[in-house]
Amino acid sequence: MDYKQLFCTPLVFAISIYLFFGLGKAFAETKNNHSNPSAVMFYGKLFVQYDSVKAGDSGSTASVDGLRDDEGMGRFGVKGKSSIGNGYAINYKVEYAFDIGDGDATGDSKTCSETLSDCRTFALKQGWLGMLTPFGEFKFGSLKSPYRYMAKHDLLHDTITQARDSRLITQSSMGHSSYWRESAFYRIKSGNLELAYIRGLGEGTGGGGHNVKKDYGYGIEYKNFLIKGFDIVYAASKDDSVKDDNKKMTFTYNLKLTNKKKIKVWYMHEDVGLDNKMFTQSGNDGEVDWYGINYKTGPLTLQYSYSEADADAGSGYDRDGYNMGLQYKLSKTSRVYAGYSKNNANQTGKDLRATMIGLRHDF
């Protein structure tokens, strides 16, 4: 299959649809500024999990077994907006990570001590200041990219068995992890169509998670495309420092059953050029196909997803794997997770397996 043609066609089509319908309904959310002109809210999340990780590679992912909240899945933040009239408002969000397990909001791959600057109690995840306008939303600071937040389906997200940590889908800020630092973001909505663009504005060389001025990403999402419940997403991230990119196309179908039961199925294809954990050969290039299903009944949601990764360097670097698990809501603010993931690598010593059970409480 010509994947480059597959990626370009929906991009042109979606933009044409957007221009056809015009800007009349663009970013209807700004109308709410009049009914709720100013608001501020403090919020947070406590998370802890007991997990067992068995890694074939002893480098970036160590084999561990214990009670922990790796990389500070706990959150504390403030968000809000302040109306300035005529459909305009200032909005903002600042969110920090913390770890109630060991007190360090950093991954277990680092050995923390009082003298290490990268080990801290609180670590900034996202923080931005922006403006809501009748013609779109602008944000500036540390942000989620369209590639990351569009078609975010993994029920086990933010656990050790999530798809990205299990090498099922891409990681890094150019994929489904982390944040773009020193960046500008623009988003506009018209009905079921959303267009988003992000660009790095940093002066650095791209190291340390900073995004330089030539890095950019974009995303297009069209919900209820042709039929109700069918959504399509196309997104891309470009890293100028290595002159390469990631691209993804996602198809999702949401089906509502009787008694408030729901099923979600999806397929995502990624054209990968920027993930040195999934593809360990020189160039980090390959193709990924990810399939998944969620089933929700009452407070219980079940998931199974499967991924095949084909490296451009040959079958010796290919991978395949899956994750499965559940989430059970104890209340509106509390839930229990359980999950298992396994990734089989053709390259010796690169297999990965994880099991976990976790408890989360939002406030």
C-alpha cells in the first residue's frame, strides 16, 4: 500500500470540507465565555500502582517489581479563564507531576539523590497561557501536540502497561509522550472538524525536550465522518534537528448499545521516523499498525489492543505485542486499574513484559 498517498488524501479532503463550510461556526466554544466569563479551578490526581516489569534490555527500561508511581503520575494543577469581552478570553493551565511512592517526580531509570538536579519533588508537565477568540484558540508554553492528544484511546494510559511504554505505539514528544517546550499552539473548530497546529519557538538545539523554531506538528480530526460515531484523525510531527517525522492516520468507530453499554474499535497506522526505542536500528524508521477495542458496561471498561511494527531495516528489528486490562470506577473520582502488556522483539534482548494493578483518585 502507498502509505504516503494514504496520508495526503484525507489531509486535502478535510481542508476542502472545512473551507467549503466556512468559518461561521468556528470555535463555538468561545460563546460560553459570556455565560461563564471567568473561572479558576485547582485540581489533582493521586495514583499508585504495584507492578512487575520484565525487560530484555537492561538499558532504558529496567526490570523492576514493587509498589511505585513511576515518573510521577500524580498531578496537581490550576486552570482557568478570564473574559475580556466580545468573545475573547484569557485562558491558562499549569500542571505539575509528583510521586507519592518515592517522593521524586522522575522515572525509576534515574538514581535520585539530593545532589541531582533532575530529581525533584514537583516537575512541570504542561504550563501555558493563551487566548480564546472567535476565530480560534492560541496557547504558548509547554503543550501537548496534536499528534499526542488526537485519537487518544488507550484505557491504560499513564500506567506501566500503556501502549506507548509497551512499544506498541510511538513515544517521545514527537509521538504520544511528553510535551512540546517553548512552543506556540493554534486550534480552530467548526462543527465536527478540528484543525490544530504547533510550532517550536525555542532558541536551543533541541536537547532537553526543547523544541526549536523549525520543529512543527499538526493534526486534523473529523468526528461523525459520513456516519454517526465514525471519526478520522490525521496528525504529524516534524523534528528539524534530524530532518525526519512521524505521521499517523486513525479510524475510530463508537457504537452505543442498549443499557448504556458502549463499544469503541480503532485502527491506527503510523509512519515512524522518530522513535529509537521501538526501532533500534540506525534511522529509527518503520511502519506500525495498531488495532484496539474497548467495551464499557456500567462502571467497568475492558480493553484489548494489538500492534505490529515493521522496521525499514529488515525483519530482524520487527516487533509485535499487545496490552489488555480493565478500569473499574468506584465513584466519580476514584477507580481501579489492572493491566498486562507484552512486546516480542525479533532483536535479541529487546522483549518487554509488564503487569500492574493501580488505584487512582481525582480531586
